[in-house]
Amino acid sequence: MLIIMVAYLGVTAYGSYQIQANYFIKSISYGKKKSIALTFDDGPDPKTTPKILDILREKNVKATFFVIGKKAEKYPELLRRIGEEGHIIANHSYSHNYLIAFFSTSRLTKDLQCCNEIVFEALGKTPAFFRPPFGVTNPRYSKALKSNGLQSIGWSLRSMDTKARSKYKLIDTVISKLKRGDIVLLHDSLSVTADALEDIIEHIATKRIDIEPLSKVINKEPYV
Ligand SMILES: [Zn+2]
């Protein structure tokens, strides 16, 4: 177990470096505009995603949700709510398997395709944006992405919400690092993120920075 944890931490730290360096595949990790985009990974989660959606609706902010296919399959009503409230739904793989970087090309292709099909069933639209689990890519991803019509999306601001011990720490990390053009990485599967979100949005407003949908910030269509 310890070995798995150490390997996992090493992989996530490496992935963060790698996705911005475009090491194996070309990922978009920065916006082209003065506005920023909020992105949420690892949902939908029945406990925390509704809270996040409530705050986004109240603040009239549109975000992007990189959903895990197997969770979306379990909570299709939540997936539909995300789409109906005007947020972008994007692909974060079906399995989110921690060994996904070791999948063969055909298994990887099927995994990504499966997530797209679940979204299509719920929304009638096929995602064009994909974020690799743990930010780790390899040459097999380029084929898997191409055959699914997916564009890899990274991030420029890692909120570290997965490690944040309090909502105040999380708010501080995001606000102190934030700059125009950022793609902010958050997780809608975490209660600390749900608790911090309202303050984060208010702080961004006081900096007079607009939050826009990812598709606008990077000037790309979110669906195939
Ligand atoms: Zn993830």
C-alpha cells in the first residue's frame, strides 16, 4: 500500500510538471484572454457537486466539469443538471484508474470513448475537452485522443484543494497565485472546495477579473 501511495504521489507531482511542458501530447494549459476559467475534476459527486452548482448559479458563473465516466453513469440526473445550468461537461476518462497511464492504446481509447458516450446519452452532445487523470500523459494518449476527437486540457493554477487542510488555506492559495488567463484546477468531489468556492469567486470579483467558460478563455468549441 505504501509503495502504491509513494508511486501515486510521484506520478501526480510529475504529471503536474509534464502537462504544462507538453511533454508527450499538446495540452492547452493557459487561457488567451484577460479572463480566467474555473475547472472542476473528479465529479459528479452527490454530496458536493450540488453545493458547487448552487453557488455557481447564485453567482452567475459558468464553469467546466471534467467528469469521471463511471460516476456520471451512476448519477445521470446530476450530469444533466450540470449541462442544463450552462456549464461545460468535459471528459476525465471513464475509470480514472490510477494505472491508466499504463493502459494499452486500445484500452485507453475505449476508456475515453466510454466517458464520451455516457455524456452523449445524458446531453446529446459529445465532449471535445479532456483532462488526463493525474495530469499524466504518454504517447498512447495521442492516438486515443485523436480517435475520440478530444483536445487535452491542463491547468495553469493548481489550487492544491486535494491537500488543503482548511477552506481558508485553499482560498489563500487560489487568490495569491491568481493571474489573468489562468485555468484553475479544482475538484467538485471535495467538501473543502464547496466550502471555499463562494469566497474564491468574491475575491476574484474584487480583483476585477472575469470568470468565463473555458471554451471562451481558450477560444475552442467544447463539444465535437
Ligand atoms: Zn482526477
